[in-house]
Amino acid sequence: MGSGIDQETFDAGDYARFQQRLTQCLTTLGRLLERPGFGVGPATLGAELELFLVDDTARPLPLSQAVRAATGDPRVNLELDRFNLELNAAPTLLAGRPFTALGEELRLLLGRVADAAGRHGGRPALIGILPTLRRADLHPGAISDLPRYRALDHGLRRLRQVPFHLRIAGADPLELTSDDVALEGANTSFQVHLRVDPAAFTHTYNAVQAATAPVLAVAGNSPTFLGHRLWEETRIALCKQSIDDRDGRGPRRRLARMAFGTGWLREGPLALFTDSVRLHQPLLPVLGDHDPLDGGDRWHAPPLAELRLHQGI
């Protein structure tokens, strides 16, 4: 997620070569997971905090590139739309007081963003969906001026072939269409990343899945979008539908790219990566510099760049 990409257009050969690399990555990952000691170490916790930039009237401020540059901090990154930023806290040991460490780092980064945004008449806003967003704010020109996001937009539209269609129920149901992915930028989130040993992955993953529903029940904070009263946590429907790459012209038998899965995990992490490659076509077929079939040595694992890129979008 967030890796730099310079290429914007691709041909059939690019997709075929990338698909082959994905298969090779899965083969190597399977071998790595069988290697004694692979991935074993202290559990760590990391976090990403996405935010809006707003002006003095709380309207979206599309100056993320200028604000990011003014912070001078590589932990501040651009997001899909020009009024979004993402803060990346360094992983910290789960033992001890990890949330204190993450909180202190994020407060530091928020302070830098606030100072930088203030120079442009703005400030950061931490909210799931900005209530002051208007439909006119979400258009192709709102997408950040980076090859990665332009290529992502092209890739999703290439697979879908028809406009994105949002239909969200609620007290004031919302239905609209869009020819681009700018609607996804109306979502921001706080994401926590937990690293555990491979042997503990399956149980941990299932426990997180079980905890998701009650966490959402107590933390839902985005009941409105474009002036419509919708779900208590409208981001779920908005995120899923705004980047749905499934062809809208026929039955949707394939799992959506943004989904919570179909059941409990029983076969370990390799099953999740395999399903991701099997179910979803590549969007950004950019090849890494390392041969995925070169499994590295005892101390260094290969980067598996193609699989990581496929998982990050």
C-alpha cells in the first residue's frame, strides 16, 4: 500500500506476466511458511490514520500535496483524493504500552500536519465521512495527481466496464453513479496492523473476525453522506461499492474485492493469499526487480513485491 508507481498504462502482456509472477509468489510463500523459524518473533502493532484537510468553513481543502510537502515527514503520505492524507506510525512491540507509543507518534504527526495545513488556511479533521462533502467535490479532478491513483482508476474501470453504482439504504436512501473512483476518497479510517507468528495467524485472524461486528456496533460514526441519513457506519457500504470491480451487467457470483471473507480460516495464511489471487484480477501489473522463485536464504526472505502490491489495492 502506498508504494511508488510510475507507469499508468498497461497492455495484455503486462497483465499476463504479472499474473505469472503472482503464481510464483504463492509458490515461494508456501515454501517460506514451511521454513522453521520463518516469521517468528515478538508481536508488534502498527497503525495508519487517514484524515481530511478542511478550510475554515469545514469544507474539503484539496491541498494535500502542498501540506504533505510542508511537513517534510516521510510518514505523512498522500491518499486517493486531494483532500486526504495518511499518517503511518512505526510498528511497536505489543508487549508493554503499544497504544501509548502509537498515540504519541500520531499526535506528533498530527501536530506537523496541523502546522503545515495552517500555512494554507486549513486544518486536519479526523472523521470517517466529512458531512460537508458535496457531490461536486467528488470528481476526476479530485483524485491525487499521482500515477498510482490514475492507474488504479483506469484499472478498476477497465474491469468493471460500466459506471460505479452506489445504492445505500437508510432514512434518506442514496443512489448515484460515478465514472471514476473519487467517491472512495470520501472514506477515511484508522487501521491497526498486528503482526503475529505464522503458527498463531489462523486463530488470531478468526478472533479478529469475531470481534469485528461488536467493534463496529460501538464505534460506528458515519451516519451521513452527501446530506443523506444512511447506515450508522456508512463507510462499509461506500467503500465496498465505490471500488467494486465486478462487471455490473451480470450475476455477482464472485466475492467483492472489498469484503470480510466467507467464513472461518482453517488452512493458514497461504489460503487467504491464494484466494485473493484466484478471485481478483490484477489492477496495477507492475513487476518487481526480484525473481519470486528465488526464495532468499535462511535469514532473508524475498520481497514478493507482486503479491504485496496485489494485496495493497
